[in-house]
Amino acid sequence: MRLTLYLIMLIHTCIVVFAIKNNVTLPKFSSILVFGDSQVDTGNNNYINTLVKANHLPYGKDFPGHIPTGRFSNGKLVPDFLASILNIKDTVPPFLEPNLSNKELLTGVTFASAGSGFDEVTSAPLKTISMFKQIEYFKAYIAKLKYIVGENETKWILENALLVVCVGPNDFIFNFYDLPLRSLMFSMDKYQDYLLDKLQIFVKVLYDLGCRKIGVAGLPPIGCLPIQITVKLGRGRQCIESENSDSELYNKKLMQILPQVQAMLPGSRVVYADLYYFTLDLVHQPGKYGILVTNDGCCGSGLIEVSPFCNEFTPVCDDPSKYIFWDSVHFSEASYLYLAKHIEKDVLPQFNSYLILPCIKVKAMTYTIHFIVMMQVCTIVAAASNDLMRLNFSSILVFGDSTVDTGNNNYINTLAKGNHLPYGKDFPGHVASGRFSNGKLVPDFIASTLNLKDTVPPFLDPKLSNEELLTGVSFASGGSGFDDLTTVLSGAISVSKQIKYFKEYVSKLKRIAGENEAKRILGNALVIISAGTNDFLFNFYDIPIRKLEFNMSGYQDYVQNRLRIFIKELYDLGCRKFAVTGLPPIGCIPLQITAKFSFSKDRKCVAKENSDAKLYNRKLSQRLLQFQAMLPGSRVVYTDLYEPCINLINHPQKYGFKESSRGCCGTGLFEVTPFCNEITPICDDASKYVFWDSVHPTEAAYQYFAKYIQMEVLPKFQHDAYYIL
């Protein structure tokens, strides 16, 4: 009864807070900052070495002064109209314009570049400004802003600026449809996910630089672009439905992702701006807007002309306002004006949905009283949680790399195997099970601690019994990582492929136990996720492929975004309790010490790699809380490997170890998998070594980690007080 009463009061609090919201007026934007492609490039390409330019007539023929400014239309673009609607300025200048005044800088610029996309491959052949290069220019802009108005005023301007992010069609047109480079690597679905990963990283970078109000445009119906109809020989010059369907699917994903991105960025407002349905409305009901021509551009034949092929010698239509498209790709000024009005009506009001500050300003006393009530509710619920029985896990499900692969690599075509001696020499029966150690791994010890089973079998073991399936398996693969690029060389099972095997497992579970019992098992399973080290070893440190694309911080964000997507997939399949490990001190792995210091006697940890691991872990521990908040009824717990591991390495004697900088197998400097084999000499007592080979810990070290998890991590799954509500 008492809890019910407070629940009613909590609901009342929510009603009051939302009532207060109704008194809020539309925020005033301090400036407008624009990123993207030709849809929003107001002239940056004029100042770079590219053929993709619009600084010649007939482009700009209806712009004030009838001058070609570099805008890919006959007149103004959406950012210009929005800036005018918001009473900021009449037009938005390009950042690269050399004579920009301080006033122009203070009220906003565009960094966009025609021909750009989220995929770096998109802008490279055209020599346009990639999205992440636009970020570099944005940093230069911030430095100028600070010079003009100082640190505090700059912070205020950025926090209150309207950011427009409008990009995407080029990625699909250049890389998938017309030049199918990426279709050799991705399915359409996966390429969309790849681009959306890039988008999320991009928004996070903008947020970290101080921006808070971000409007993100979806794709237009790409199949309705005149040039796409021409290329695909659209019958009767009708839109290409397959390309429109791809755009629609991308937009659906984007709409789902943006609220999640916003939830991860405190104080932000990340709003979806629809281009798709509005453009389709123009195409299907042109008369409603006074338009006559929907499938050809105004410039030239309207079938193929764009950029250099739409020039002073190209004939143009009499009245561009009767055309949706100016050239074979870009909208006319009239269409951009309609689109800007749509954004004014349906998108800008969404930036009005701020609750916290208005509550404090408008009715501080009321809000304070109800906040106290909410705190009381939280206190009571937390107290109630003490009466909950200790949670019992139904099974153990494991995903990741060689630290938790109990033998899956035995059954795939890869050199990364631990199915030969001396691997497994201290495992029960002294058999090489495929585990990358001399004995058991952490999942085995945890399963035993939880009274589930003595060891966790690999899912690919063809002789798995129903009982083994019911109590849990490992899907992990030595050499795997969150980045799909990690497994390309090793041939291991990528984390995204492990999801596919997990779906097979879920189907088997349903056949064995039925739908309801399978749901219960998954909802109460302990899910261990242990991966990430290989991503940095294979892609950044030892083979620096990703260094060409990311700096370290950016790559960490990319990897953690892949992790977020992975956890969401597991959640959607029924899992609720996740233990996610951070990185170990990578710079202390014997192989990394060898790579850095060769065979020097001074075998100290590589400090830079350890610093990178610590930064990754700090980000991860914060993000997991955000992930949990996005997944109702979940428990997502950070599992620290760094501190217990560094303790073993720095103070080995304290824990009964003697050697912490080299492995037990061979010289301990470089031997791993095929180089640690039956003819390789090994140390006398592996339990005195932190590392078994030059990469993987010994059974003794794994047992120590398991005890740490038992003491420090598993108890956190008891604290689910908020589930009661």
C-alpha cells in the first residue's frame, strides 16, 4: 500500500513536470552551423581542388544578384531559408570563404562539401571534404570563435546553435548503386548500419566539442533523382522503387537510433528531419505545390546534367519554380523553400522539448517539492530491494575472443587454434580443448561458482547435449573483435557472426524447452561479453589499418558503438543480464612488450597502450550505464579487468606469482597458437606465471580474475531496485 501511494505521487510529479513544459517558448538559436553534402554546401567547394563545383552560371541565376555562389541550385538552399526564418541572417556563408567577417562567424557558417558522405571512400575520388575533415574545419572555427568573443561566450554560442547535418545520398550513389565498390564488402543492410555507426560517432564528436541542438536529415527518395532514373532506365521515367525502399529502411533505422544517441548525450536534443515523405509528396502531388515537372531537371535535358555539365552553354527551362529538380540531382530553389517551411513547421518545434531548466525557472518551488517526493520514492524502492532474494542465473552465455573461447575455433578454418598441446595440459584429462591457456578460463570458473556446470562448452561442438544447451555455451572465437575488420585476416568468428550462431541457439532452445521456458532462460542468463583487445592489436598498434581512418579516441568510440549495437541485438533476442569486460592493460601483454622493445632485457609495459586502455575503460564504464537506461529491465554491468590484471603484473609475489612479463610457453616473448606447440619447451610451473603464452593468461591468473568477478561484479546483479516499479 505504501509503495502504491508513493507510485501515485510519482506519477503526479511527472504530470506536473509535463504541465510545466507547456509554458516553454521555442528556444532562440544563437547561430546556425551546417555539415553535409551538396544539399547544404553554400560554396566551400569553390576553395578546394575538385571538379565538383557550382561557381558558374546557370547555377545561382535566381540568387540575389544573379551570381553563382557555389550553391548547387538556381538560388538559395535550406540553410539560407532556415537562417532567415530564425532571424539569424539572410544567407549562410561557407566557412572556407577567406573574407568572412566576425559577425558572419558568430552567427554561423556551413562546413558542407558537395560530393561528401560519411564513408571516407565517397569523398576520396572527388577530392571533396569528407565529414570528418569537416570536423577539423569546425575545430578551427571554434578556435576563431574563442579568439573573437572568449571562452564563455563561445560555449554559450555552441550550446545554443542549431546544427544541421544533411548527408547520405552520395554514399549510396557513388559506392553502392552506380559504382558498386561497397557492395563487394557489404549487403545493403550492413552498409546502412556501417554508415549509421559513422553518423553516431560524428554526432558524438559534435557533442564533445560543445554542440547540443542537432537536426539530422534522413535520406530523400534516392530512386526519384532524375539521374538515377536515367541510369536505371526507369520505365516511363518512374522512380526506382528498390532504391526508394533502401532509403526508407535507412530512415527507419535512423529514426530508431537518434533517440538512443540523445539518451547517451546528457542535455542534448537530437532531432530527425524527414526529407523522404515530403519529397515523395512533391513527386506524387506536384499540383499541390504549383509544380509541373517531377522527373527531369530544369538544366539541359534534365536527365544527366550536373555540376560541370550544367554550364553557361546549357539551355535551361523558362521557370525553375515549376520543377522539383534544378539539375539531374539537386532541388530547385522553390523545392528547397517548401522543404524549409516543412522543417519550420514539423522539425524546429521539437527543439522546444526541454524540461529541466524551464521547470526550475518557471516553478522552482513546485518542482523542488515534487523532486523531494521522487527522492522518497527512490529511497523506499531501494529499501525494498534489500528484501529481494539473491538472483539465480539460469545459464551462462559467452561472447567474445580468445579470453573466453572454449573451443569454437576448433571447428572453423583458422590458424588461431588452441587444440594442440601444450595448450590444455592442466585441463581435466590433460586434453587440448581449444582453450587458449594451460587449463580453464574465466567462464568455466564462473559457471562452477554459480553451480551451473564445471566447464562451458563451445556452441560449435557437434556433440552438445540438450542439458549443455540449457545451461549455457560459449560463442566466442579466438581472434575476434567488435570491428568486423579484425577477423578478416584471422578468419575467426566476428562478434556480429556470433549473433547469428546465437539465433540458432535460441531456436534450438525453443525446440528443447518451449517458447516460454526459453524466454525465462534467456531473461535470467548471465551474458558475458569479453572482446576488444584484438581490435586495437590488429587494427591500430601492430597493423595500423584503422589509423588511416580514425585517431585513437575516435576508434574507441567506433568500437564501443559496435558494442552498443551488439548488446541491443542480444537484448532484442531476450537477454537481460550483461557483464561487459573492459580492456586489460594491453601494453603489458608480453607480445606487445616484445614488439615495442624487441628482445631487450628491460621488459616494461608499453605505457601509451595502457593509457589507451584506461581511456577506453573510462568511456565504457560511463556508456554502459547509458546503454542500460535505454534497455528497460536490463542490467548492464561493467567488469574491470584492468586493475586486477595490473595488480598481478606489478605485484606478482603478493598473489603467488613469480613471472609477469613473459609467457610460460617457449621463450614467452612471441609464442602464441601455432608457435606454442608440442615441441615448444614450457616452464616447470605454469601457476607461477601470469601469462601462459605471449598473449593469454594462465589458468591460475584466470582463476584469480574469476574470484575478483565473484566478489566485485556478480553482487551488482542483485541491485535491481528500479525493476519493482
